[in-house]
Amino acid sequence: MVTRRNFLHRSAIGSVAAAMGGTALASCSEMTKEAPVVSKPVRPLAISTWDFGTKANAEAWKILEAGGSALDAVEAGVMVIEADEANTSVGIGGAPDRDGRVTLDACIMAPDGHCGSVCALEHIVHPISVARMVMEKTPHAILVADGALEFALAQGFKKENLLTEKSRLAWEKWKKTSKYEPKINVEVHDTIGMIAIDQKGDIAGACTTSGLAYKMRGRVGDSPIIGAGMYVDNEVGGAAATGLGEAVIRVVGSFLVVELMRQGRSPQEACEEAVARVVKKYADYKDIQVGFIAVNKLGQTGAFSIQSGFNYAVKSNDKNEVKDGSYLVKQ
């Protein structure tokens, strides 16, 4: 019997196959599994990109478990990664642009649809908190570069040097050749995206990054773009992206995932279809990585990427586990 869910899932797999032009798929057995039936919504819950998301989830959980809001939880969660100098793709210690300047991007979105974003922000350790203030204290959704910095300083944020010795030395080494070749799951391992559901069932999201290492000055990827790097709809669920931002922007990836869930796709099916759309629009998809995570209102989760190597973290009840996402291209 062909149910609506089966039909939609077959369509998603067909889209992936068509986009691949006959190339073999990996993890096909996982792609054909239906999401488990959930009789009772799973809440609270936090889902984050990459294995370092466990640290973000643990911090967010302190708020969620105590009955706090999903918005407070996602901000607090990603702040842990922003402050980690050992992480060279987010916050302080992030890899600089080709001129040696660390510029940060972040966005945040509340259950009521309000959102805030900062792009190319320098000297501030926690761009996610500046993004929240943009949302709550200005009539705007996005502030950029010097304007974002002036706003942050006016709100009491302190100006700091974000270029650590580790990142400076790596940049000096890169300058010897100045060759720009993104490496899958290394240089593109560049984002912490988080979606949380609180005890009330409200959903919020956050995304923060230092972007691609040694990028052109002024480059902004998908991470601070609402609908591309992250998107939530309190009636449906939320999604976040990681990988090459230019490719995610082309399909407004996170918004696409949420809209597909609105149409009846499971989080897994929605992530698979979004990757198929990226592949269809990006001829050199075999040379890049793009991955999506998603959660729906019931607390069902999903993840999918172009290449292998993408993982994500999920926290609910007594578990805070890292999962390997299924993927499209066999290496």
C-alpha cells in the first residue's frame, strides 16, 4: 500500500538519484527507513551540528531541563563553542580571512519568528549575543561589519583580539602559497548550528561561525542568513546547515528543509531532498560538503550530507550522543 509518507519518501529518493545522474548512493538502507512513529512529543531536545555540538547541547540542557526557554538555550549553547579557542572555525581563535582579520557571522531566531543577525563582525567573542540584541533592541534583522561592531560596543560588549597565536601561525603558513582549496570536512567544518525545543514545545535556533578560512575580505556565507544557515517555524520544526555556504544559499537550504517538513516529509526525508536540490544546482558538488540537520515538532530528527564524515549531536533525557549522518556520495 502506498501511503502519503511512502510516496513522498520515494519522491525524495528519486530526486536524489536524478540529481546524481546515476551515481551510486551511499547509506541507501538508511534512506529507505521511515521515521519511527512518535506517540508523544520528545521535549525538551537539542540538536547541533558536528561532534563539538555535545558541549553546546550540554550547556543548553541546563536551561531546558530547568524549564527555561528554547531561545535562551540555543544562545547559551553556541556561546560555549564561540568561547573555545581550540575551535578554529567558530568565535575566538577562528581562522582569519586572507588579510589576517577574524570576522564572525551569527544569527538567532525565536519561536515567534523574530530574528537577528550579524555579518563580518570583528573583535567580539560572542556574535550570537549581538545578533540577539539586534533582534530585540533594533527595528532591523541584520547589521554588518563596522555598523555591527559599533552597535555591539554601544550595548556594552568588549573589544577583544580574536586572532590567537595558533590561528596566526596557521595563517602565516598559508600565506607562503596563498592557495585557496577548501578541504571537505576540514576547512568546511565551519559552523555550530543548533535547534532546541523547550518543555512548552517552543522551538528556537542559532548559528555562528568564523566562516571559510582565508576567505576574501567581506565574504559572508550562509550561517548568518535566516533561511539559509538556519530557520525555525514554531508550527513545524527547525533546521540548520553546515558546509560551503555559497551552495546552501543557492537553495535557501534551511527554509527548504522546514517547508518540506510542513508538506509532510520527515526530518530525514527533508534533509535528503535539500541535499538533492544543492547537487542539482552545483555542478562541482563532488568537491564540496553541505550537510543539514532537522527536527520537527514531535522531536523526530534527521541529518543528511553530500559527502561522508558529517556528524551531529542530539541531547534528550539522559542521552547526549553523537550520530553519523547518512550521505549521498560514495568515496
